[in-house]
Amino acid sequence: MRNILFVFLLLFANFLLAQESSPKISLSYTESTIKDVLKNIEDSTDYKFYYVDEWLGDQKVSGSYQDADLTEVLEDLFQSTILNFYVLDNEKVILTQNNIIYDELPTGFFIKSNQEQIQVTEERDVGGSQNPVFVADERLPQQRNIQTVRIGKETLDGQKRRYTLSGYVRNAKTGNPIPDLSLIIRNRKIGTVTDENGFYEISVPLGENLFETKALGIESQQKRVLIYNDGQLDFNLNESIEQLDEVVVEADKTKNVEEEITGSTTIESEETKDIPMVLGERNILSVATQLPGITNAGEGASGINVRGGKTDQNLFLLDEGVVYNPTHFFGIFQALNPFATKGVDIYKGNVPAEYGGRLSSVFDITTIDGNTEKFSGEASIGPVTGNLMLEIPIVKDKSSLVVGGRGAYSDWILRSLDEESLSNSSASFYDVVANYTHKINENNQIKATGYYSDDSFSITSDSLFGYNNRMLSVNWNHKFNEKNSGALAVSNSKYAFDIGFDGQANNDFLLGYSVEETEAKLKFKYVMNDTHTFDYGVAAKLYNVNPGFIRPTGSESIISPFEVPEDRALEGAIYLSDNITLGDKVGLSAGIRYSYYTALGPSTQRIYADGQPRNQATLIGSSEFDDNETVETYGGPEFRVSGRYSFTPDFSIKAGFNSMYQYIHTLSNTTTVSPIDTWKLSDSNIRPQRSNQFSLGLFKNFKDDLYELSIEGYYKTAEDVLDFKTGAQLLLNENIEQEVLQGEGQAYGVEFLLRKNSGKLNGWLGYTYSRSLIKFASDFAEERINGGEFFPSNYDKPHDVSLVANYKFTTRYSASLNFSYQTGRPVTYPIGQYNFNNSEYVFYSNRNEFRIPDYYRLDIGINIEGNHRIKKFAHSFWNISVYNVLGRANPYSVFFVSEGGEVKAFKSSIFAIPIPSITYNFKF
Amino acid sequence: MRNGPYILVFLCPIFIGTMSCVEPFEAETQVFENALVIDARLTDEFKRHRIELSRARPFEQETSMAELKATVMVIEDAKNFYDFHEVEQGQYLSVKEFSAKQNSSYELRITTSDGKSYNSEAVTTPEKIAIEDLYVEIETNNSGEEGVSVFLDSRSVTNSASYFRYEYEETYKVIAPYWNPFDFDVIDDKGVGEDGDPFEVGLKPKEREERVCYNTTFSTAINQTATDGLEENKLKRHSIRFISKNNYIISHRYSILVQQHVQNLDAFSYYQSLNAFSSSESVFFENQPGFLLGNISSETNPDEKILGFFEVTAVTSKRIYFNYQDLFPLEPLPPYYINCEPIQEPLLWLPTADTHSFDGTGRSPLIEAIQAGLIKYYATNPDYVETFSIDELNENTRGPYFAKATACGDCNVLGSNIKPDFWIE
């Protein structure tokens, strides 16, 4: 407003000429405010003042005048302020802040249009050179929240080109001076650095100066400084913790296009906080399923299917240690603490040679490194869980401890439900994570991570299910020299579940299963030159599987203790890969991994008649193996090759070939993953699974990397994937190979992804067309599925559309939306019913010939960030979301029950109504 | 193979309870495949054994088609032939009485009328195991309902594991709560318009037993257990049946006959899978269903799908009785099968709807209800005033008798008035 007024006045400047003789004023005042003085003048004369109250301040002034000019009085009055005045028409006095109202145009104003005029202007020499400060509000939108500071008072005479600005820069929290801070005036391209006391002095040009502070670990601040005169400007700056993150984002801007390997994605845990999720629980794995090529069988189906692969073909690594089941509560919640999780790198196409052991993907999840500067933390309260994560510096700048704990207080929800069948049900879970990072010196860094998650639920009053994951890992990163670095990772993981039965008869028992693995991995990186970067290493892993035990519980129980003998195996691998850069255009990543697997004794391996179906009748003998004796070996080379050709810096084509071996398999006779699925090691009767994948993709970034667009296609074949005979009994089965079928897999698809990573509106839109087929052929009917032809797998969902969008209204308010559509998954549907033994039954024929109706869901969320006031104890974040806004009862499964002699058909859905939730997060 | 005696059952929601749901729907047949269903069971009982042949049917079809005119025989130890004759549609009964002998093997052979032949694998009769005890206990079940549980104890003298399948036959006494010695007697079921006489309903003494009846039903669910994985080859408190305290079938006297079939492992596995595919499931994980291969195959076409199983069992049975009052003394009886509180009072005649004139063509709601078997005489209406004039017919007009729903006065609706031979009071 003020600026407009100024411009307005300027236009008429030519008409506002010199003052005529003016009335004299007599007045005196002591310790009065300027406002009172002006009022006094107004009362005793015809003068009228125009000003903004705030300008005047509370300053007390004194003075005494006899027949003085108004000008004289006012000059004295405003001496110690930054106010100027202008007398208009001998009765109106206009006050201005900083600015002077010029009653004539500056020199050279009409230089081109009117020579005459210039002459006239020049003759009227009012004295001094005039360089008025014009400020137009032309700031870019993102600059609008930059604070504007005015320094000094503009004077009509003695105006200089440059003034001296000085001041102190302090840490807002500690009040300590910040030395070595760069102060840059962006629009003038000049700058200075603070001295050790945080003091600076800089000569700055008159007018608008865009100041920016820059220092490591200090939040960058921008100020728009309007210089009218010499002055002082102090800065109070906040420490910045996330500065490094920002750098990472910048570096990744063109990763999409430049990286050699295909089919890789990164999700930062922090990014996912705005995406609405079931019951407000942040879930990085669910977010992953919104990306092309990654799906699951449905809500409530634990396990993820990547590019048409089975759920057991994904390697979940947490700081290099395997986590067998990273989900809670049937896959609905992630078993990872969202605050302690930094993010996940997902490899679904080309997997770096350093990883192996699973056919479909690697989820490389990392925990955050703790704050070594100050104690900080994050906490949240949601409808299902409470979560607290603390970052505790141990040795300043060197080491830090992160501790996170998260637990569900869901039992109360369960109990509050007015549902009789649930009166005896309960469910609860928790997970804890801790890591310790220590930077020994420039070249050595150690990170130790421990993780434990636990779920327990009971459905009937007499049984209790539980499962847990345990993971410990130590990573030591060492830099040998500029060119060579290495890392040693040692980890131990265990997954176990148990079922406790406590009935009223004499058959109480505890049934359990566990798998444990210990791995040591040594990896090196050698940056030979600009062209070659080598990664090489060696890894060894020991598996111990307890395939199942049952024990009687209570003195009454007559259950006989039984244990399927332990399985042991050693998996080793050696790898080498070279990242080759040939100019700007061509990049190549060529890797080879040789994996080797040995099933170890003690063991009893059953022998079946050749050319016969495997069953009790064809079991012809067994062979015994001693402790550590080699039972069976498998192994082979795995190729990881991919290349990129860049047409332009933001447009590239990539192709890759990837082959993998997998030696450990899940045994599951359910259509989706259940927590009591067991993992089985390959042995003389069960071969490892193998896969080959070809991929090809086009990658393009638009508008300065604001938009990323990619189209990727893949074709994948797999051999010896596992399935089971109809009605297989898998738990506590010593002769499991009699139930196992091994067949072929085939998957192909095209993935389309448009992503916008920054701006007010960000998010992505993905579409995937894919197929996933499996085939189990055999000469024997009992070992064939669907006549030995290819048929769709349980998670074959050809069309998949996902939209994730977040719109930031202001820095504090944002809204997000999440939409998914998928073709309904295949189900085995009965082809008729019949009467048998006094009851009706349905009968099934071919597997997966029908589909449940299509799936779609819309979630919305509103996120409110607390204000960023410096003094505030914590930074808060509210998340209000509604999951499944449309309330669609997406069918999850269809099943048929024979009840009272009749067949009844049922369909189930997991989240059949909109589910609102509110979560409160805060950071400190 | 070992099987834990646990079953995962949860129909609706756990924890997210009201959010997820299971709802019934009307199944439609997508693609129908016709298949022969063989329901064949031999036991070691000396009797005429029954084998039932039928065809699978689409969901839309109510009843199964019987497989007619097939040749059915059972071969004992590959030398003794037992022929079966079709006695009813699809029901084949052995011509001679025989029993499945211990350690003998049996094979089923069927040739259907279209010339296709089917053979079963040879099945050996398992060893007989006695029921040690059958008893009832008052118990609260998993859903918090109080009732009676029927338990069974069994002990085998053999060392090898035994596999059991249970069937039961329950018989219970039904007493009509509003039984009356008199019955309606429709004297004239034609109105004036038809025969010149008005409608007339009188009373007569009941001609058959309608107060006390007996009803027998058979188990439909598959109930199995095994002793593998048990320290000793014995069963304790194996649950056969739970009956809610509010189930009218135990109102008076109740009897259950439990048959313990000792199965072979193959038969046990078959029934177990059949049961798993047809039981309530967890919302979250579902057994992968598929075609269940039995022990009968087609000689003509090895890929033909045949439903059913040829089972040979050794059976023992035991019967027990109990009275409601012995288990729940001083407690009110469970509610009757239907609510018998409402008293009906049908009018003897109604005027013709359109003319409101008494021309004799009007209906008699009372006689219609009697003839449809809907009501039984309860009492005579003392306030009834006989009228045949349309002018006197008004809102206050009453029916001549009070009546109750048939089931309240006649137990034959819920059972048979013939006391079973075995019944012991």
C-alpha cells in the first residue's frame, strides 16, 4: 500500500512544487510521544498529518519552539527516527518511513523520451545527487515469506552510493556467536564472512539487498534488506539438522535418468508421512505397493509380490540384516518404526551383485543415523499404536544412539467392540529398534543395529498365536584411501512363531517353528578412474531351521513331544561388478555373482523311486548324513548386467538382464501369506528356485527435473517355484517333499510412472499392465495343477493404477490423496455342488479360473504442521485421514462353508467402511 | 503326517471387527462340470450296506440327479463278490448282508449305464476300537454360550496311531406345550351360497398321539480326531456335540448315539481336506482349495474327476440319554421351537369383499386355516355370539374358537409320534 501511495505521489511530483511561506509555530513539550506532539500541532494550526500510528512508536521527546518553521520542528522531532515528511499544499503533512517524497523526478528519468525536460530538471538543482530507493514488490512467490528489514533513514543530502552495515550472527538457541558464516548478497554478488565473534561488517549499496546466510549446520536464512543509511543488522539463526537430506535430494534429481540399473526405487520414510494409511499408521511397505510392479494379494494379505514373483522371493534387509516378516497384524501394519527408518531402496529389476538369495526383489531398509549434536526425538500417538523414538548423542559429533519403541494398544479396541464372537479374541504387537553409530575417525565408522518385533493374537479362548522377528547387525565402514573403501557387515536374524493351545481336554500343546541365519559379508569398492568403479566382495551365511516341534503343556496333556529334525545349510557368494562410464552418453553396469549352497547334516534324506510321483508308496529308502556332512550342493553364476544410453542429459534408455538363485522357500497352503507359513531350506528333494529377468526402459525428466517419466517393460521366467498338493499338511510334516510341487513361473509387464517430486503439488501416477503365470506339469495327475498348463498365480492382477498426490496449501497445511485400482485377483471358485455323507459340499476344479471383482479404494488425508516458532518445545504434526473414503467393500476372498448339511457362500472384505483416524506426531 | 487338534475359526473380524466383514451371498455357477458322486461306505457291521450314486449339480439346481441303473459291486480280497442292487433311485443296497472283515481288503467297482467303469483302490478294514465312555457336561462354549457338551473317551490297545471319524444320531422327545385332547371337526366346509347351510366347525377327540413325539436327526458336519502325536493311544474329552441350553431339542429327554468309525490314514486325510475346504475360515488366510482326489478313478478316462470316496471303517457305537431337568434343575425349559404365545381367533365366515352382502360365497378363515394345517384347537371362545347376518357383523365380532399354531398343539410337526424301539425312559 505504501509503495502504491509512493508511486502515486511520484506521478504527480511535477505538480507539487516548492513550498510557499508557511505559518510559524510556537509550542513546547516534554516527555511526550511523537503522536501527542503531532496532535498538538494539528490542534493549533491548519496542518494535518498523514501517517501510520505504528511508525511513531513510544519514543518520548522533548522540545520548545517559538515562531518556528514547521520544517524545523519536524526535523528535530523525527531526528532519531527513520521517518521523513513532506508538506503538501501548506496544510497536509505526509509522513513516510525511510523514503523521501521527491518533488521532482530524478536525473535521467525521461532521458530518452524528452530531452527538454531533462534540461529543465537539471536546472533545478536541489542539491546533492539523488538516488531514490525504488522498491517494487516483484518478489517471486517463494520469496514472499522472506522478511523485509529497513536500515537507516534516507537523507536528502549527503546521499552515498554505499553504506556500511554491521552486526552479529548468533545461534538462536544457545545465543553463541556463529563464526565463519557466509553472508551473501545475492542480487549484488557480494558477500562477507563473520569473524570468530560472529561479527561482520559489509559495505552495501543503497536500496534492496537480498541477504542470505550460509554455514554448515546452520539453517540458511534470507532477508530482504532495504538500505537507506548505515545501520546494524543482527541475525539469530537456527541450527539445521536436515541440511544433508536436502543435499541428497538434489543429487538424486537426475538419478532416474542417469542410473545404469533398471527397476530401482527409493522411498524415504519421512516422505510417506503425508500419505493416508489404514488407521493413520505410516507404512513404507504399503506405499511401495503403490508403485508399479509392486503389489500384494489384497488388504490383510501379508507379503508383497514384486513383478509377478511369489511373496517369499523378496529379501527384506534392515541395515544389512534379514527381516523375515516385516509386518504386523496380517500385513496391515509395517513392523518398522517409521521414525527410526530412514528409507528403503527397492530393487525389482536389476539387483546389485552384492545382493542375492531371493528371486524377485531386495528391500534395502536403513535406519537413521542418530543426532550427534543434541538430544532429540520424535513421538506419535495414533488410534492403534504409540511410538517414541529418541536420538541420544553419546560423544558429541562422533557417536549417537537411536532407540525406538512402538506398541499397539489395540486390545482395548477389540474389547470395546460389541461383538460376541470377539469376546475371547485379542491381538497386540510391538517392535523395538536401537542403533548405535560411531564415527571413529574420517576413515572408520561403525553402526550396530538391533531389532525385535512381536505379534500375538488369539482367536478363540483356547489358542494363542505369536510370531516374532529378531535381527542384530554390525556394519563397519572403512575407507582405505581415496580410491578404496570397504565394509564388513555381520548379522544374525531369527524368525519364529508358536501356537499355544490350552483347551479343556488332555491335548494342550505348544507348537513352534523357527528359522535363524547368521551372515558375514565383506564388501569393497574401488574407484579406479572416471570410467571404472568396481564393487566386489564375499558373503557367507549359515542357516539353522527348526522346522517344527510340538510339546505337551500342563501335566494332564498326553500330547507326545515331537520335533522335526533341524535343517542346516551354508550359503556363500562371491561377487564382482564394474560400473563403467563411457562419456556422458553410455553407462554400463556389469556384475557377476557366484552363489554356492550346501545343505549340511546331520540329516536324513528320503529317497523316492525314479519316475514315480513322490508319496509314501514310492518312498524306497533314506540316507543318513553326519554332522556337517554335505547333503547336497547347488550353485551357479548369477548375471547382473545393465546398460544405459543417454540421448540427452534428461532422456535415456536402459536395458538389463538379471539372474538369481533362491535356496530357501516358504511353505504355505493358503492363498495368501499367513503368519504360520514356514521357511524350508533346499535339500536333496527340494531344488533351489532360479529366475531370469530381461528389462528395458525409457526414462525422461521434464522441466528441469521437476517431472520424471518412465516406462519399463520386463519379461521374467522362473524355474522350480514351489507349490503344494491340494490339501497339503505342512506343519510338523517330516516328509514335506511329498506335498511339494516345483514348477515354472512366467511374468511380464509394462510399468508406467509419472512422478513429480517437488512443488506445491507432488506425488505420482502409476499404471502397470502385468501378468504372472505358473505351471506345474507332471506325468502324474497328483502332481499336476490345471492339467499342467500355465495358469494365473494368486496375485496376477493385470491392471493396476495408483495415484498418490499431495498438495501443500501453505507450509503448514497440506492435503493428500491416494487412489488405487486393481483387477480382482484370481480365485478358485467351485464349479458345482454335490451331496456326500449326509451333507452338501462344493467341488473345485481348476485353480484360479475366476476373479473376484475389481478392487478400488480412495484415501484422503489432511496434514497440519505445527508452527515453526523457535522457542516452542516441540514441532508437531497432525495427520487426519480417512481410509477407504468411498466405503467400498472390496471383496478379499470368497469361500464356501458346509453348515448344517447345506452349502453357504460367503465373501469377506477387510476394510468395508471408511476408516477415519487421527494421529498426533511431534518432534523435539 | 501329524495333525494338531486345532482349528482356526473366525468368521467375522478380529480387532478391526466392525470394519471388516463376512457376508453371505447367493452363489452362481460360473462354469458347471458334471461329475459322478460316489458315496460309498462299508463298515464291519453285519448288514446290507448302502452305496449312493448321484451327479454333481449347479448351484441353481435344488436336488442332485441320481445315477440310475449302474452295476455296483464290492470285491473282498479279490475273490468274494458282493453285488448291490438299486432299491431306490441312486440307492444301491447289497443283495446279501455282510460285514467288512478285519484285515481283509475291499475294492469297489461301478459300471454306469453309459458303459463307463470306475474302480477304487483296495481298502483294508482298520482295527476296531471301543468307545470307553460317552458323557455330557455343562459347559460354556467359545462364544460364551452355556449348554451341554457331549464328550467321548476312547482307548486303543494297539500301539499304532488311530484315526477316527464320528457320526451321531440324536433323538429327542418333543412335547407340544398347548396340547388339547380335542381337535377341530369341520362339519360343513361350504357356505350358505353353496349348499344352503352355513359353515360349521365343531370339536372331536384327537384321534392320534399329538402330545409326545420323538424326532431323530443325523450329524452333518465332519468330526475327526487322531491319536498320532499323542503319548498314549487314547482320547479324552473329545467333543462330539455342543447343544445350547436354549435349544428346544433338549427340553425334555435327549438321546445321542455316537458312532466311532476307525478310518485308514487315506480316508482320514480325504475327510480332513474336505472339511478344511468347507469350514469357516479366517478372514485373513484361506486354504488354497482345489480338486480333492479320492481313491476312485475311471478306467475309461483317467482324467475324469470323480467326487467321493470309498471308505471302509470299523465302527463302534454308544448311546446315552439325559433329561434337561437333571442337568438344569429348577431352571425354566428352553423356549419351544416356535413362539406359542399368540392366540389366534379366526372368524367362522367373512362377507364377500365386493358386495358386502351375505350371499354365501364368502370365505371361512377358520376352516381354511384348519384345512391348511395351520392351527390347532386351544379353547372355545366364551364371548362368541353366532351370527349369520351381515347387519350384525361388526368389529366386535369374534371367532368361535381360540387356536394356536399347529406346532404348539401337535408335536407331529416336529417329529414322529411313534416311540423309537430303542427309547428308554
